Amino acid sequence: MGQSSTERASPIQLTVDATDVARAIFWCRQGLLVCEQKGRVALTLAKWLPAYHAPRGAIDRLAGLQFRADGVPCRWQRDPDDPFRIIVHLTEGARRLEITHQSLSPTQSNQGRIMVSDEILRFHWEECLLYPADSPIDEIMIEPALRLPQGWDWACALGIGDEERIVPEDGFVRFDPVDVRTLIDCPVLAGIHTHREHLDDSVTLLIAADRQDQLPQNSEELECHRRLIAEADALFGHRPFETYHFLMACSDQIGRMGLEHENCSEEGVRATYFSKWQSSTTERDLLPHEYVHAWVGKYRVPQGNFQSDFSRMTNELMWVYEGLTQYYGHVLAARCGLISPQLTREAFALIFATYDNRPGRNWRPLADTDNDPIFTAREVQPWQSWQRSEDYYSEGLLIWLEADTIIRSGTAGERSLDDLMRSFFAPDGAWEPHERLKPKPYGRDQLIEALAETFEYNWADFFASRVDGIAPHAPYAGIENGGYRLVWHDSPSGWQADDQTHHSYFDFSYSLGIKMGLNAKVIDVMWDGPAFKAGIVKGMEILSVGETSYSHAAMQDAIDTCADSGGSVILVVKRLDRVKTVKIDCPTGQRYPSLEEHGDAPRLLDAILSSRA
């Protein structure tokens, strides 16, 4: 039931009216040839979306389906073996199928990530597109058109040929025909309050905000983002794209996010990202992270992530796809000045302390966490430190930090992981920029071979022990080889203090084994830690600390009394409709991780974080 050659030669028309922002409804119309189908056609919505690493296609948002073949209504049914496949029964001799439907975007956060507000709109084509289920997505052509609210500024990586394709009579933007893979990789950001910044001749940053005063007011803030592009060029050498768009929403209404695409990326940050610049530190690695993905994950993509359609995918090598990207997201943020080297070192300290103190690493290898997006869908877990989560992001960072220091030490600074980024993850510069550069899949063996060409080392065993095996401790050698060591202080580092403010929590993990959130709620408990042994669970409300109503300060004061020789902390807690008093044995005072210089060897970590542009 795939498309015939005749049908493939005629693009599917997809027209979406996105002006109904008050109700967050996208009104959709499609038309396609079915003249060579035998009585029925199978259509599908994209199921596996690469940036989500999971089968999270928005099939639940599809509503109001109506099919007409040459004007005659058609019966349809869902494939019982795959709810993403819709079987449409055609009338005899039918030539053209017309489809109308709606995509119902979430109107509150418990329905999913909010994408539409009165001021900002994010639009994903895959939520509205039904296409033939049994044809390769690179051969199915789509002719897309989109109507946005009048007067809104917008950006999208799709081409529109010339200005005449924006038709004033109906307000639709008519884009150039593209294949399904390309269309789904080109989301749209639109808004009322916007700022457009050209970071260089080929890279544009569109910022949409809830209010005008939340747009950037200081040139230095934008200059850091401009330097990001220069630092990435110095790192990779050549770009795998001709033009690139950052689609950034500064909003407390639209959901926060980071999604990578070939020629663009989507960033959702707090409304105060620019207006409270000094306190937005821990958000500033997001744009570097998503930009690195243009090379790591989109141009060079793990083999299992690149399929002929979106019906299946595998998640191997997430410690490369996301872990290596996480590493260079932080490194580039430091090199371009978005985050200072000092705060970056403090971030690395917190990352190491977090993952080294996850007892789940004693039963579950890092490689298995590749599967987390599939079966947890980023839902809150009752015992994250024991179950583990998407640990390949930040523990992957620690692995690649260690690899970088091994190369730098072994070559006396002549080579580094940067060399791998240019030789393996970047194009060679021989391609024509006006032509779309196709993704280049790779496997683990190819990556290890490229690393060996960068520096001869037993990389196969290196990754096997850290990724595939049970590793009782998180990788520490990168910090140590970098000329630093982990130390503990009785107050949070600058990075951790900013992170606690940004994410509304306070971390007592390394004293009581507990993390507190808003409204005196427990948001995490360390498996087998002091709070765990006392019967504390996630979701409890702490009513009092000793004889004092709960506050973070009261908890700090109670822990401080245990600093010299240990002690206990008495809490009154509530879970469901039960209130009880618990006693937590506290072996130490407040403890928060940081790094300090150590040894006489070169400070490789300082060199890693230094500007190259």
C-alpha cells in the first residue's frame, strides 16, 4: 500500500491554520493522489522522533478525522497492531484523497508540554502530517503551507523561494516542497514580542518572549551567543549546514525544552533568561548543547537512530549522541563566555558527586540507561538514585572529559578530543553549501577506530568498563588528570546555588540523603541513605524540623549541629493523610561539592575550557 511512482511525483499538500491560539488548535487539511491504490491506503503519523529518543509521536492529539475520496466520505479504522497506522477504505476508482483533522495542543501542563500561548507559538509539522505508511520517508514529498496569527514574527528552516509565496489574500506561507524527514526536522517559532539577531551571516537567533521587557537589553549578552558560533567553528572546522536558526522562547507560559534539528534547534528557557542575566547561569549551556547536536547526532548519527521511516528506531550510543554533546555544550559555553570557567568546574564537581552517589550504578550499567526515554518518558521516578535515569547525558560528560585528558596527556598537549570532532563529526568541506548534506550514520567500531587515529589507546576496553560494565564509581580520572580534585564545603558552590534557585530546590543529598522542593515537599531521597533508612519517601511534606516550622534555613541549622561528631535530626512529616515524627541519623554537617587545584601537573581542565576562536 505504499506510494506508486506517479503518486510520489505529486507532492502531498499539507495546509495548517495555526491562528487559533486562544484554543491552541491547529486546523489541518491534506490532499494526496491515491489513483494506484487497491481499495485502501495506509497512512501514518510519525511515531519515533529522533530528538525524543522514544516513540512519542502526537497520535493522541489527532482528532476530527474526515476522509473523502473524490468528494465521497470514506470509512477508516486504526490498525490493531499499530495505532499510529490508519487504514482508509477508498471508493472504487478513487483518484484523490482529501483529509481534514485537527491537532489539539495541550492547554495546561498536565496534558503535556504547552506549545501555544497568547504571545508565543511553537509548531511541529509531525503533529499534523499523515503520510503513506509503507514508503520511505525520503521519497515522500510534501508541499506545506502555514497560516500564523497576523503580525506575528516567525522563523523556520524551510525555504519559501521568494516573498511572493506569502500570499496576502489568505495569509498562508507556502514553503518549498520537501521530503517528510526534512519537513519534520523544521519546526516553527512565532511570537508577538520578538528579537531577531544575526549571529553571523548564516546563523540567526529568533527570541520570542512573554513580554517586550524580557527581550535582550544588553549587547554583551548577545555577544556571548555570537562568540558561541565562532568557538564552534574553531572546534569543528566545517559546518554540516548552509544556514541555521536558533528558535528560542523566553517564557513562563510555553514549556521549557531543548530539541535538536539539522538546520535549527528549539530552546525553551525561563522568561528571565535575559532580564535577570546574572541568575540564569545554569540555563546557558542549552544553546551550545543544541548547536553541537548539528554535528553530533544530526550529521553524524548513530546507525540505529537513522531509519527509512519513523516507525522504529533504536537508542544505542546515547552516551555519544547526548554524552559527548553534553560535554561540549559545557566546554563551548565556557569558551564563548556564556558560563565562566570557574562555574563550569563547579558544575563538573556537582555532576561527579551526583552520579558517584547513585547506588543504582551497582546493578545497572550506564548503557542500559539508553532505554530510559522509551519506558519512563521522563516521568518522575520514586527512587531515581536506585533506578537511574538518563544518566548517559552527564555521566557521559565525565567519560568524555577523561578521554580528552588522556589524549592531551599522551600527546603533551599536541592533540585533544577537539581533533576527533573535526575528523569524525564534521564534514570535510568538499560539499557544496547550497546542497543538503545527508546525515552520515556510524557505529561504535567506527568511532573507536577514529579515536585510535587521534591517539593510540585501548579505547574498546576504556568504553566497555565505563559504559557496558557495572562501575561502582563515576569516572573521576578526567577531573584528576585535569589538575583538580573534589572537595567538600559547608555551603553550596556558585553553580549549585544558581541551580537550586533556577530549579527551586535545596540539596541535602550529601548529609541527610534528601532533596527538598517548593512547599516543604521532598522531591528526592537517596536510596539507602539516612533519610531512606528513616522511612522518608518522595512526595512527603515536612511540617517541622525539631520544634521549628520547616524552612531550608531551619534544616541547615539542624544539620549544622551534627557537623563535629554526627547526631540526629527530628522531623514531623506528612504523607497522604498520615502525620508522624521521624528521627534521621545525620553522620555529618552540610556537604556540597566543588573542585580545587591539585598537584603540579598542567591544568588540563583550564586548557580545555580556554577560548580557541
